[in-house]
Amino acid sequence: MSNVKIVPGSGGNQYVPYDSRTGNESIVYFTRDISPEGIRKMYQRISANLTGRIAVKCHTGEPKGPNIIPPAWVRELMENEIPNGTIVETNTYYDGDRFTTESHRKTLSVNGWDKWTTVDIMDEDGVDHYPVEGGKWFKTIGVGSHMKNYDSLLALTHFKGHVMGGFGGSNKNIGIGCADGRVGKAQIHSHDVNASGKFAFDVKHEELMEKISESTKGTIDHFGKHVSYINVMRNISVSCDCEGIEAEPVVTPDIGILASLDILAIDNACVDILFALPDKDNRAILERMLSRHGLRQLSYMKELGMGNDRYVLIDTDNGDVRIDAAKAAEAAVEFKGSNQYD
């Protein structure tokens, strides 16, 4: 038995400018059209590899949470582009309105999802364990047992801040969102995963970011090339959607929608755009990311070989010309809010 102590990396509170990165570039698509049509347009760019039974992982929200991707928008995507797809979720690790399958379904009803679809709570019937190749924290990660019922995965992500992770992009959506509520999420959040009845959140900073990323790797390795990513940069609170109506007010402007086949490239592009905003617009979200050492998500995904942190950002609104993050940031508009449940 090895006695080697596992040590997390560093630098999660240090931003690496694009020009300081090395390696290949991946394609990331961008539109300023923050609407159901914009999501559909982005989906069409990255959907060719999504075949068979398609799982769509999105955050369905706490009761009346104000910042989630509107269910009506997701409905339009599903009915027009993915008619045989299934929205998937897992139960939470914290004791709240999505802690059990029963309470989770009540919350789904409050938010209107059950008016037009049935969300698959993937850990309703237990947990499966997927290998994490190259991980230093995990050999396997616990995921909802229903995941094996799908051939492809679309991460449809509301990009925002996160109270522990600094930010929540595609990596957080999959790494925490596909981990089952009792085993996988405990592996990520707690140092004492075997303590009966104990739901500790004592993992933080670089260690947390690395564990989230290893969890994600277990899931996306399972699907292979059959994974795509869409990040919606709208209603960007520093709070995660898991905070529901208690989320901090939105002070960062809406930006656009991004899509890619590369999870690192798309999350890094979103972070780059936020860093390119004027100080008055990005101060709160950058403080949240840096104070939680959230940028370790990006550097560790690169170390794990999960993608490229360099990318070609394609402006789909203007003839597919290449733009940089600063140009994309110019698209930012004042947050105006909306009723998610009309």
C-alpha cells in the first residue's frame, strides 16, 4: 500500500493570458443571440457526433431559481433538435429541495419541467463506478446508474459563478452534476466519505477543482467522442443555480452563447471573455473565481489531457470570422432579467 501523500496543484488564483499558453487550438463557436434560436443555432454546429440515445445535462434549478436557462428555451431545443433526447439530472449532496428523488421531482414540478417532459434523475436507482484514467485523487467516480442507458451527452450549461468552485461551466455541470448524490458527490466534497450520515463540504480550492475535473473525465471518457458542450453566458450571478432565490444579484452583463466539442476550450473561452470585460462589469465574478482558486479547473483539465486551452473563436453572427475574447466581450449588454416560468 502506497504511503505517498497526494498534493493538489497550485495557481488556481492566477489568470494565464492567452498569449502565454501553448499547444493546439480547438474550435469554439460564438453568438450574441441569447435566445432559444441562438441555442438551436449553436447546437447545430456541434451536434454531428451526438447519436443514438442522447442525454442532455442541464441545471433544472432550485424552486423558482431566477437564473437557470429558461425551461421554455430548453423545450424548444428538445422538441425541434433532439426529439428523442432526455434531460438528465442527479440528486444533491446537500440536504435541500433536490436531496431525494421525491423532493427533486417536486422541485421539477414547481419549475414547470413536468409540463412537457420527464427528467431522468440518473441516481434514482443507485450508483455505477466509472474509471478515472490518469487521476491522482480517484481510481473511479460514482455516477448515476442510469448514465449507462445513453449513447451521447450534451452539456447544456448556464455559465455562472459558484460558491465553492469559483465558476460553473461545462466542467462543473458534468463533474458535479453527473456524480450521484451520495457517493460521487461525497468523493468530490468530503475528506471523510465513509462517515455515516455525515455530509461534509471540507474540500476546497485547488483540491476541489481537481476532483471536479477528475469526475468530469470519468464521465466524458465513458462517452468518448459522443460529447458536445454549450455554455449560455446569461444571468451571470456569482452564485450557482443551486442557491436558487438566494442567489446574489446579477451585476455582470449578458454576453452570448458558446459551443464546442472541447470542454477545456469552451470553459476557457468563457473565462477569457469575462476577464476582457471592463472592471465595473467583471469585478464581482473575477473576485469569486480567484478567491476560490477556480482557475485550477482549467489548468488541471489541460494536465489531464481533456482538451486545449487555446482555441479559434468563431463569430457565427458575422460570416464565421475569427475573433478574440475582447471582441466577444464587446457584445455584453446590461442584464435586464426575465421571468423564467412564463
